[in-house]
Amino acid sequence: MNLGKAVAKRIAVWGVLGLIGGGVAADTLWRHKSAQEQAALRSQQAAELQRLAGQMKELTDQLDAERLRREALERSLSEGRK
């Protein structure tokens, strides 16, 4: 009987240690994967911000050019009326 209890205790202890160790390993892997995903998202976000900044500059330049064309047209129309 004592041998059966000792074996049962040993199995229980190793089972608990295995569960704790597995939990720690799973947590470590999950944190590592999460950190990699965050880094990937940051780089994608930075690339998207650069793309949008370039697009915004291009649209601003187009708007400025259109404003200059409009002002030139208004000047020529006002000179034509004189």
C-alpha cells in the first residue's frame, strides 16, 4: 500500500510540475509571438503613414497649382474687362 501511495504522490507532483512548466512555456511563447506581431504592425503602420504623407503632399501641390491657375484666370478676365 505504501508503494502505491508513493507512486500516486509522485505522479501527482510530476503532473502538477508539468502543468506549471507547460503554462510558463506557453505564456513565454505567446508573449514572444505577440511582440513579433506588434513589431510587424508598427512597421506596416510606418509604411502606411509614409505613403499617406506622400499622397497628402501630392494633393497639396495639386491644390496649390490649381489655385495659381485660378488666380491667373481671374487676373486675365479682369484685365480683359478693362
